Amino acid sequence: MVGIIDEVQLFYPLGTRIKIGDNYGTVRYVGEVSGHMGTWLGIEWDDGLRGKHNGIVDGKRYFQTQTPTGGSFIRPGKVGPCATLEDAARERYLNYDSSNVDESLIREAQASLQASLFEVVGMDKIARKQSKFEQLEEVSVDQTPVNAAGYLKELTHLTTLNVSHTLIWNWEIVASIAQQLPSLTNLNLSSNRLVLPTSSQITELEPSFRHLKRINLRSCGFSDWKDVMHTALLWPNILSLGLQENSLGQLAEVDRTKIFKQLHELDLHRTNIMDFDQVAKLGNLTTLRLLNIMENGIEEIKLPDCDSQEKLNMFVSLEQLNLLHNPIWNEADAFNELDKLPQLKRLSKTPHLKSNFDEMFSKAVASIASLQFINKAEVTAEQRRGAEYDIWKKYALDWMQATQGGTDSLREFCRRHRTYPLLVKKYGSPADFVPRSQAKQSNLINVSIRHQLTGETWEKKVPRMITVQTLQGLVMKRFRLSGDVPQLCYVDALHPDLVVPLDNNAKTLDFYSVQEHDTVLVQ
């Protein structure tokens, strides 16, 4: 029996990955089980509900699982066959038939949230090349039983490799693949469980990964950021790293003398980060341009304090931040904090439940001076003027009171409204507006409605709460317009250089702060 066990242990070292049906697991024990004949494999399943126990049977512990029902014992004979990457690639790509195009790369491209994290090409290009094995530039063998490299040196043009959902289980296997593919820059290892490399293994294997630029480790079972940093010693020249769906939660400052020296993109989508303070620990990544932290539990954005006219010396190259589907409860405060980042140009965020996209857009544009896109919508000069003007008027009284309340009062106001001093420089003091905003307001206002094409002007008293849509109807009737509904905007009587579009038909004139004697332009 001992000889049989030794043979099985040789074939299934601890950490080996297996697949039975659609279920993936990791070998945690090889040997006898008391009261049961023969040799058994103790398996920890990726699906924590797939097993029957946690490694304890009849009161005896054989191995440990992370969940109470994540473990099972199976016979070695139940484990299916494995394959080399070479064999799997040849089977999938040779003998190309137009009715059998490999769509795995296409599926991945469609599912990808950030295409730059793992680049793929279109179906037409794959169709032309996948039958010429040695000319392949992209290979995907996802969901195949690959657990070894094989001979890959013919693939001299290969730049992109997808080995997600395979049986690769250690970095020696990955290194044996990478060192045979000198053109490889993009590697997808998603949904594999790899044994943490030792320090001596890192020293030995690191040269094999020096040409690697992008790696995706989505759902690879990482639960400790220290393990990520330790493993990252393998990839000295990495530009893009995907860690989506790893339960990390707690982060730590990175030693950039050792890792992430050139990192441009980091994906921490759905990694159980509940506190933005954890994200701030990565602020010393001076080359980072894109950070994805969508679908975490972040409720508040808080960064270190700095003067309202200064930026923080952290995330100094960050241009794009994805905050979609985080339960951030105070949008205005969040945007005010994000203005502290020196280079932020693109922001993705889901509106608060009590807000909507237009309101969120206006707050973000007025509060983040460098912002150019929000949720992929470009901020036009006209939209920026409108958003800034709304904020300029909204906080006019608070600004005047702060300027009269002394240095501390003004400093506190600027801390909470970082961009407001810039708006004062741009649009002038809001002092003239304060009396008008404080005066008792009539429900009706007199406005001039001017048709820009004909020059005709209509002096009209309208309710403050009239909607843009209703006003458009009145305008069409008064100027005898037919066809498309006219676009409206207004010019503030006190600041005629500001033109604010009335671009939401459901909003009222009061929402847009239209006041007595303002001019509505019919375009």
C-alpha cells in the first residue's frame, strides 16, 4: 500500500488542481482514510458548498478547508486526464473550419470591463490566422485540463495567451510557458489557484517573466495583499494587473523599489474593499494611470487634508478612476475630496439613489477642476460653465459670510468647497447675487425670450416652476415653429457671458436658477 500511496503522491502533489464535471478543486491530502480501503485524494473545492466536510472525518483531521463544507475525498481514478498547453492549442486551432471559429477570445472581450487589461482581437483576424499554428498571435485554451507547458517554441508570434479556468497550479508551470514565448506580453490566469512561490523560486523564475506586461489574476483565491506583493516580485516590468474578485479587503503600502515600478493599470473590482483609506495606501504608485475599484463597499471618499489651492502628492499620475456601484452616500463631499488628485480626468460613478445622472454630472464637473469625462460622457465647455455657475450661485451667501468671518471661517469654507475660489476668480464676486437670492421671491418672473434666427423678442411673465418642456411648447406656438422641438438656453442678466443650456425637459426654470430679467434664447 505504501508504494501505491507514494506513486499517487508523485502524480498528485499537494496543491495540484483537478476538475470533475464543472467543479474545480485543489488536492490537500493524499493517503489512507481510517475505515476505508485504498488511497484517497482529499479535495478542497473552489465552490465551498460542493463538499461534505472541512477535512475532518470521524473525528480525525486530514486537511483544512476555508469553508465548513468545502472538502471531499475522492478516488484518484475519478480524476480526468490532463493536457499540455501545446496539445490543447493544437486541438483548438489546427484544422480551422469557418463554421467552428474559436469564440473564447470574443467572449472575453465582450465581458471585459477594461479592454486594456487584456487585449484581444476580432473574430475576422482570428479566423484568418488560427489555422496557421506557428503564426498565431492570440491563443485561448480556457476551460481545458491544461497543467503543463509542452513544446511551445514554434509560437514565436504569440503575444496574448488565455489559460483561465485550467489546471495550472504553480508558477513553475507558468514560467515554463513564458520562457518559451519571448513575444508574450498579455497573460490571463483567471480562475486558477496557484501555490505561493517561495523566495528561492522567485529568484529562479523571475527572468522568465521579464517580457510580461499585462497579467490578469481574476478570482485566483488571493485573500492577503502581502501574498499579492510577494508574488508580484516575479513580474518586474508589469504595466497592467487585474485582481478582480479576489477577497482582499485590507491593502498595504507598496515598496516600489521592488515591485510595480512601471504599473499603469490596476483592477481591484469586487475585492471586498470597504474603506477608501485602504485604497489611499496605494497612493505611492506614481506611475498608476487607471484604477478600477467598482462594486466594493466604499461609502465615503476621504483623502488627507491639503490647501484648497494645492494637490496631494499621491496618485500623481492617476487619470481614470472607476467607482461604479459603490454605496457612496455623499456625492458632493466625495467629489470635493477627489479634486485633491493632481491628474484625475475620467471618473465613473453610479448616481446616489436620491440623485440622478444629470445632478451627479453637474456636481462632479463643478467640484473636480480637472475632470474631462464622467461615465464616458465628455464634459463640454458649455456644460462646465453651467455646472460651475450653478455652484457659484448656490454657495454665494455662504462665501460672503465666510469672507466676513475671518481667516478660519474662510479656510473651513474652502476646505469644503475646494473649487469655489477658482470660480470667484473666473466669474467674479457673487456679492451682487446675494441680495437677489435673499429677497422674497415671487412665483412669477419676467424673462425675455429671443428667437436667435429672426431676432424677434417676446417679453413674458412665467412661473418659476414651469418645466422646460412646457416652455418649449409656448415658444413653438408664439413663434409659429414647426418640426423639431427647439433647444433652449438662458443668459444671466448680471453675467451675460454665461450661457446655460436648458437641456433637461423635465426640470423647471427654478432648477436652472433662471431669475427675473434673464434672457431665454431659442436655438
